[in-house]
Amino acid sequence: MDEMQALTQRGPQDDVFLRNVLCLAAAVWLTWEYIITCRDEYQYIWRGSMNRVKVLYIFARYFTLGVQWANTYIVFAPLSRVPVPRHGCVGWFLFLMISASLLLAAIDSLIMLRVYALYNCSSKMTIFLTSLLAMQGMLIAIIASRNLHLLPFSETCNVLETPHEVAYIMAGVMVAQTILLLLTLARRKIAFGESLVVRHVVRDGAWVFVLVISMCVAILPSSLFTHASKPHIIFVWPIALMSITTCRLIINMQKIPLETLSNRYSNSGSTGTGIAFTSYIEMTETSRISIVSTHPNHSRGSTL
């Protein structure tokens, strides 16, 4: 009888141990990423004037670090005492869900700023992109408010039954990502396809699309078919991935200096019949992509 009781207690404790290790690993990984990019962050983020993209970087970096280490404390302290009260599970789930939603909004906002710039800072595009972001947030908020109080939790705070309405959230996210990718691809021929910045924007947009869609595909089927989900799997690691992706995309774009690109094209020996472009992205208060053309028929740069 004592052996059976010990085996019964070992199951939840093993689950708690694995969860704690995975949460700690995500926090350590994010901290290591911060350490190895400190120099680039100082050079490209903290030096110079602040703008909207740099604010996105700071949010994605430091908000996520705070979330990950706060979550590590939560899982190692209050949530390690099994069984966890329902209100504790609900609070933890809500904390992770809001954090993940904000990180998704941050990475979407970054891609939207680039799409906005590609379309000449069009006011119509501003309204469309803002509406797209707002509708995605409203969809998450409505479905969460309808289902959160009904979620059944295990004694270790795993969700025992995933609501089918989660599929609507995932569908909305995938539709939004598809629209952003198509809008980006539609402008890939700017500057006759010779703009280094536009190529970066298209590549980054495709990378974000693959990342977000992959997370949805990995999380949704398993959660619905098994009728259960683990918050540390569906939230903690995606939060870390979205944070690192957002910060890396911003740093990589900031590393494209106008002078380097100018030298690259001026040394290529282009003739009057050739087309050479130098380009850089100015993520300033107007978030514009400036294409500086050296084509003989274009004597001045155009702002896109």
C-alpha cells in the first residue's frame, strides 16, 4: 500500500520537476541571448535617438526577461506545492496568456511597420493594419473571457480540456500572418529587386510567417486531439522564441548602414545601362524605408 501511494505521488512530482526544468531552461536561454547581444544592443539601440522600433526592441527584450524570471519563481515556489489551488492555476495561465499575446502583438507590429513603410506610409494601409492588429487582439480577448472560468485544471495546473474555440484564435493568427506575408511579397520588386533592405524585409517577413505558423501547427492539433495542454509548453517557449526573433530582426536591420551599401554598389562598376541601388531603413518616427537610387534616370532618392 505504501509503495502504491509513493508511485501515485511520484507522477505529479515528476510532472512538476519537468515543468520547472523547462521553464528555467527558457529563462536561461533568453538571458544567454541577452548576454551575447549586449554589444550590438548598445551600439544599435541605446546610442542615438529613440524611435518606435527601438521601443519595440526594448519591450520584447526586457519585458520578456521579466516575464521569464517571474514565471521561474512562480513555478519553483507557489506552483510546486501540489495540489495547486484552482485560483493559482487560473492566475498563472492568465499571466502567461497575456504575456504571449503582447509578444505576438510586438512581432506583428514590427512586421506591420515594415509593410506600412513599403506602401509609402499610406493612411489607408495604416487603418487596415491597425484594424488587423485590433481584431486579432479582440478575438483573443473575447474567446479567453468566455472560456477561462470554465477551464478544468489538474493538480499541477495542466489544462485538462482545451476549448474548441481555441481553433478560432489560431485561425485568426494564421490569417493575419498570411495577409502580412502577401502584402510584403507584393512589394518585393521595389527598386527592381535590387534593394538590399527590401530583400531583408521580405526575408524577415517570411521567417516570421514560418515561425508563427509552425507554432500554431505544433500547438493546436496536439491540444485539441489530446484535449489537454501544458501552459509551459504552449506559452513559455513561444514567448522566448518571439522575443528573440523580434530583437534579432531589429538588430539585423539596424546593421545595414547607408555608407556600406553605397560603397558596395559604387565599387561594382555599374555603367549607364546598369541599375545600382543603395538602400537603408530609417525606422524613425515616420518609420520609412528610404531607397536611394543611383540609376541615371533617378537623380534623387525616393521614400517608400
